[in-house]
Amino acid sequence: MKIFILCGGSGTRLWPISRTDLPKQFAPLFGKMTLFQKTLLRAQTAVEALGLEAQICVSTNKEHYFLAKQQAQEIGVEISQFLLEDEGRDSAAALILGALSSQELLLALPSDHIINDNEAFAQNLKEALELASQNRIVTFGIKPTSPHTGYGYIHAKAQEVLGFYEKPNLQTAQQYLQSGEYFFNSGMFCFQTKCFLQECQTHAPTLLQQCQTIYNQAKRQEDSISLQMRGVEKISIDYALMEKSSSLAMVEADFDWNDVGNFQALQDEFPCDSNENASNTQIFAKDAHQNFVLADKPVSLIGTQNLVVVDTKDALLITTQNKAQEVKEIVEQIKDTPIVKESPITHRPWGSYEVLEETRFYKIKKIIVKPHKRLSLQKHFHRNEHWIVVSGSALVTNGDEEMFLHSNQSTYIPMGSPHRLANPGKIDLVLIEVQMGEYVGEDDIVRLEDDFARI
């Protein structure tokens, strides 16, 4: 059975903790494991519990390929295939491309949901598989406990889907809740790919043809298919197919579910004090009520209520609870700036780096290289570099010389010298790099050799 993980989207409603280069599904929002990693483990465990072999395919932006691959490796999950989009075209195209790459049962899951009851999820999956075997496109409906205007709804009786509806106003949401026949649209699906593609041929033939064309023209490598998405219609699967198809069925979810789409949803996942202040850190509060705080330091609140405060190393967001959805509009205003595109820690195929301090003529970085990984062989025209090993071991290439460095040892890389940093050890290599020169921009680099085809 194919598990198809949808990893698109940049999570702009959760800025500044979600950035273009590290969207929410890849960010460690709850301890060490990311939402993407939790989704992989949950899906694999559920499928294998039913006695089926799990083959996992991940659909994501090409810029997140190495990040997704690394996070899967960290938890011991094998990805059989990556579908790499050069630009996102919403869920309809992604699901069609996933179906084209498979001739079997397919379970499609967004990568950014929280589901804590894995046993209930596996049981609901079993129900979905039975319906899918009858040539039904199966969705998972979430029973609402309050009127919510932030989700789409499914109208269903028993397992029969009567309609899909977009996000309602409050009055309509209250009517949905009272009827007992409306469910949140979770965006999770299970189907036979042949049945799904036949329905697409009936209801979205142009989009299907567009996807078939780019799939046939795609560049294929060992574990990835690179897709040129230009010219493909940007539309959700709900609009393209689900609102039109008569082959739908719904399984009512027996598990709690959170799509973590905004700060209100995220707040529900953190503990509260006696005054309903939720936080991931220590709070000192006086006359403060119903605030939500995310920070990496203790925070004091005095006389505040209904605030959202998100403090990261390079950005601070303060808004009222009822205006938190509008953070997306702020992001739109500053979308071309580094503060939106880049997270404080920049991830690379070999590890990561964090800029600790930067001026016009020098930059200080903390670099982490994963075991048995190495950076490109490279040189710079405008800067010299000093490397100091903090922990782990380093194999350094500097011109014609190779040397091993260990904790508390250092070396100097002169301007223009071809050089490379590698980690031959079994633990992370942690290194401080001091760059000095007339220009210290990231684009002052000439790659001579690279393990990750970035030349």
C-alpha cells in the first residue's frame, strides 16, 4: 500500500516560527520530533498493523528534498520516492501526480496534522480500506465539538457523502453543529488509484492531462521525480473533484485531530495555567488571562489578556487572539525579505548553520555537520575563514593539505584556497566559523565538487 504524504505549503499563518525554508511541518514545534516525522511514524505503524507493506512517497517542494530525507532518516523511516515540485500548485495536482506514480491502494495524508490516538487511527484506516476496495474515494470526517469557521465541512449520513462545503460563517457553522450531519474536512483520503483517476477524467480532465504531461516529462533519479509545475492549474482537490464526484464515502474519525493551521489551533496543544495562559516556557503572570506565549526564555505577563506572543531569535510577533489570523497579511507585505524566507537556523543536506553575529566585514557561524557528511569542495574570492572545532572530529581539506581536527583545535582558510569540511565521526561535528573580508555574503562561493549535485 502506498502512503502519500503531502508536504506542500509554507505555513504563513504561523510566522515567525514557520518560514519558507523551514515550514511548520519540518519545524520542531513540540520537542524534538517534527509534525512530518510524527506523520511518517503514525502512517507506517497503522498500515503495518493491518498486515500491509507500507511504501511511503513524499510530495514536497524541491528545496525541501534533503530536509525531508534527513528527517525521515533520523527516525528510521525509508522513503521509497519523492515527488519534487518546483512550485506548489495545491492539493489536486499533488494527489493526481501521486496516483499516477502508483497502481495500488493509496492513503493520502497531510504532513502537518496532530493525531495522538494511533490505535483509533489504525481502526479507522481499516474501515476506509474496506470502502476503498468497493471503488469509493474515502475521506475522513472529524466530528465538530464547537462551531468553527476555519475549516471546510463534509455533509454525510452514515458513510454516504452528501456534499462538500467551504469555510462557513459563524451562523452557518452553528447550524452545521446542531444538525449532527456535518464534519470537518480533514484533507485525508484513501482510494484505489484507478478509481481516483477515472473520477478525475470525468470531472477534471484538463487538469489530469496537464499532470500526465509533466509526469511523463519529469526528470527521474534514484529516489526522486522532479516535476516542472508551470502551466498546471492551481486548485484544491475539494474544488477539482470532491464537490463533484458521486463515488465518495466518509469514515467518521474516532481520534482527536488538530491541523495546526493557525495560532489558535497550535495553542490547544500546550499546557495552561489557572488563568488559561498557554505556553511552551515558564510564565510569570500577574492579572494576565488567556494569553498564548511561544518563546525560548521565561516571559512575564502583567495585565494582559487574549494576546499571542511569539518570540524567535530574529523576530517578534505580538497580536490579539482575534487578529492572529491576519499574520498572513503581514507576511504578504514582507514576503520577499529574509525574515520570511529564512529561519534562524539554516538547514543544508550536510547539516545546518546558525549566524551568531554579522557585520559588513565579518560573520560568525555555528556549523553542525552530520556524521559521515561533508560540505562541497569550494573557494571564496572575498573572505578568509577561521575554523574552531567545539566537539566531534573534522577532516579538513585546505588547498593540497588534509588534516584532522578535534575539540579545541583550529585552522585558517585563506581567501581563494579550495577547501572542504567533512565529519568522519559517529557524532555531530560542531564548529565555529569566523569569516572576515570585504564581503561575507552567502553568494561568494564557487563549488568545485559537491555530493549533492549543487554545482
